Amino acid sequence: MKIQKTYKKSPYLHSAAHVLADELSVKLNDKKHFGFYLKMALTHDHGLLRGIAGQVLESSTTKKPGALFAYLLKKSKNDT
């Protein structure tokens, strides 16, 4: 039995950084700041960014998840 996976390819997402930036902007409901997420995906570890996004998504009290993401990223940079 052969299992075929179908992926929807986007002509705009051509690197791992673009895919991560798109994933973050969609999950954090902040598509207008795609450029910010792309810059972070190019300069930071993808595991770190996904971890911070997970923290943001777990905290259901925030009204601006994108702002909380930026704050936690800045805080993690200052801690190291």
C-alpha cells in the first residue's frame, strides 16, 4: 500500500524561513507583520521561535499574541 501525501505548495514560500514566518503569522493571527516574523526566522533558531510561539498560544489571556511573542523573544535574548 502506497501512502501519498499531498501538500499545498505556495509560490511565495520558497525557504524554511518563509514557511516558519508564515506559520507564526497565521497562528498568532498577525499576518500584517509577516516581515517581522521573517526577519526573526532568518536571525534566530527555529526551535526557539516555535517554543516561544507555543508559550504564547498556551496563554489564553493575551489580546495581542504578536506583541507578547515579541516581548518574550526580547526577554529570552536578554536572559542569555
